[in-house]
Amino acid sequence: MNASVALRLASRLASRPCVCAARPPALGLIHSLLRPTAPFRPASRIDLTTLRFASSHRTRTERTRKSPSLPAPSSPTPSIARPATLTGAEREPIRYTDFLRPAPSSSPESDTPPPPPPPSPTEKATSRFVVLIGFIYAAIYLLSWTPQLSGYAHSSGDLPPQEIFTKYVKPWHEWTMRWFTFSPSIAFERLGYYASQGLPSSDSNDPLLTKITQFILPAFSHVEMWHLAFNFFGLQALAPTMVRYYGFNRSLLIYLITGSLGLLFILPFDRLVNPYTDLPAGVAASRYRATDGRVIREQTKALPTKAQTEEHFYLGQHCRPMLGGSGALYGMLGIAAIVNPGAQFQIMFIPIAISVRTLFMALTAGNVVGFGLRNETFGTVGHLTGAVAGVLLWALWLRRVKLPKEVQRQLMMRLRRRHLGLGD
């Protein structure tokens, strides 16, 4: 029984007067036995009230809750640098910092520089493209030295120089000229233009392979070292844009197509502009040598006239051999000026960055001026036809090629900046 209930009952019984006048003898005996020796005195009301308050309000002790004890971990707490493993992954949360590359230590004690980041797939493809084209450049350049090497190997005191040239040097020179150079007059002969017109021409027994490769191999051949160096530096500058936008395989096709079309477009240009197109290769070459300024000064002791200068220039455009990758590079430059006009191009030894679009327009205008001034030092016609081939290739094929997502995002940002008037 509850202690408070017992105390309440005892206080009520003690406060009531005892009414037991007629008591049975048995009950009186029990009462006498249970009565205490001291006379019972009922408590006052104050004591009973205090007793009731004490019985109803008991003291309560504060209880402190303890957290349940966790089992001891079987392994030490993992650090942030160690990623979560499959075993015990429910106790080891995965953090996003586990998969980040650790930052290089910037403490002054470590003198070793941080390792460079690995090359991206685009950079690897660009390196393969440049190395492949550069290797073809170098191989054909070494083949151009074959006549000189042959003459040096067979030079002796027994044979005169003229016989050495005729027997050993000239065949190799004709072989390199046939396979690695391009001339409009020779191309017209190989394609049968003069025979169809009833004009006299040298009998050409060149096979079909030579007729096809005359528009391909000259785009890779160089004779002078400075020409090869300039074209190789231009290739290195334009290759990243081509490979990033169109990939490795398409970049090779772009080089081949622009170089071949640039040489092929020389034929209609020569047919429309040159008044000496109907002259076969042999006749045009002999007249070209006869109208040379030095020959005229030696023979007539006078300067060549304007008509002789014009004739010499057009005959040279018709029968002079052409070679070099400049036409293909002009085509790639035209494509880069369309798809990435804001890219900066820094010419060698000139510490000024020029946009690709400005550079393309400037070089094209310079070749037009050079053709107007009758300059024979640079192949102005080949440069112009290569640029036209590049622009035409983009209009017919490359503008339909789906570009990578990062390139599309870059182009959209450029269009937004241009719309806002912020420039490229």
C-alpha cells in the first residue's frame, strides 16, 4: 500500500472521537492490549495539516539520462585522403573530397615542383597530327637532295662534270620534278589538253598514278629549308584548332583536300587569266628563259620593256614548277578564320598577337597585291587558290559537322558577348 494513503487513513482515524460505550468484553480486551502505555493524545489541526502536506508532496530526485554505449570500432577512423572501401562501407561514409586530386604542397621546404597534368586526348591527337605531317615534310625534303647526293657519290677525276651531270644527276632531278612538283603546263599535257586542241606537245607517257599524285605530293614537298620551317611553324599554330574542332581524321582530310584543290584550282585560273595558256610546256619554258631580264640585258645592253616583263611573268606562272604546303595552310587558315575568328596568332619574332581573321585578311590582301605587282618570289596564285579551297570546303562540308559540346559552348558565349557589345 502506498505510504501516503496509509498516513491519510491514520490521521482520519486519530481525529475522530472514540465512541465505544457499550463494548463487548472481547473487544475491550483487544483494545487494552493494543493501547499504548502512554495515554493517546490527538494531534492538533496544524500538525495534521502539515502531515497531510508532507504526505501529498514527496521529494523527487533528478534522473540523468545516459547515452547507450557504442561498440568499439574495429578499425581506426579513416582519413579524408583514403577513399571508402567496400568492406565496412556502412560505417565509413563516402566523401566527395576522397576523389579529388591532392593539391600540391606549397610549403617552402619542398623544392620539387608539382607534376604536370596529363595531356588531354585532344592534345595527343594534335601532337600525332603535327608529327605525321612533319615526318612527311622531312622525308620529301631529303628526297629532294637525291640529285646532289648522286652527283657527289659518283664524282671522280676520271669522268668530266658534264658526263656526271647527264648520267647521274639529271635522271634523279627529272624524277623529283615529275613526282614532287606541279606546273600548269605539265598538268595540261598529262590531262591531254593540248592533244585535244591539236597543239604540238611532248609525248608524255606518265601513268595514271602520276596524273593523280601531281595534285597531292607537291603539297608536302619543299626545297628550301626556310620554306619548310615557315610552313611547319604555321602547321603547329593551326593544328590545335583543326584537331579540337574536327578531330584527327577530319584534320588529315582537310589538309589533303585543301592542298589538292588549291593545286587543281590553278588550272582554271591559268586558263582564264593567263594569255599564254595554249603554249605547251617546252615552248613556254624556252620563251620564259628568253624573256628573262638578265638575258635581255646581256643581249641588248638595255633594260627589258614593260611588255617583256609582263610576258615573262605570265610565262613563269604557266610553266614554272610549284611546290610547298602553303596552299593547304592557307586553306586551314581560312577555315580557322571562320570557325574561330577571335583566336590570337603570334607570328615569329613579332611580340604582337593578331587575331586569325585579321591575319587571314591581311595575307590574302598581300597576295592579291603581290600578283598585281608581278612578284615571282612567292607563289601568290597557289596561296589564293588554297584560301578559296578552304572556304569552299567549309561551306560544302565542314559547316555541317557537329562540333564538340565545349566548342559549341564557347561559340555561344562569343555570340552573347558580341550581342552585348563586349567584343570577342
